[in-house]
Amino acid sequence: MTVNAFIVSAALLALVVAAGVAAIVAIRSRMRGDDDQATWERKLADYKNLRDEGVLSEEEYRNIRTLVEPRTRFGAPAPGGRHPPSVDAAGLEHGRD
């Protein structure tokens, strides 16, 4: 009888641990929210469309791109808060410090 009670207890413990792991994974995925790369890439594409439609000026788009693009192409800023240079449509590098 004690072996059966042990098996049942072990099974219940395994279920509780599995439910806890599932909850942690769900919470972490929700916390990421807008920080995932695909979302930032979509936002940058939306701003580009606004520029192409004339809603944003070229300068406004460049300012937005300097804020959004490091999240899409390079991840977090380099140590010291410095962003790597951007490359424009002509392939020219521009510093961003």
C-alpha cells in the first residue's frame, strides 16, 4: 500500500512541477511583448511606409530608424551605450553617437 501511495504522490508532484514550468514559460513569453525582433522589424517597415506615403519626412524617418534599427539588426547597444554605425541605401556608414 505504501508503494502505491508513493507512486501517486510522485505523479502528483510531477504534474505540479510541469504546471509550474508551463506557467513560467507563458509569463516569460508575455513579458517579452514588443521586444522581440519581428515586432521591431514590422514597426520599422510601418514607419518606412509612412515615409513613402509622405506622412513622415526623410529626417523624421531617419530619427525613428536610429532608435528602432539597433533592436532589429544589432540587438542591444554595444557596451558603453554606443550604437554601431548604420548603413544607408547607398551602402555608406553613418556613426550614431
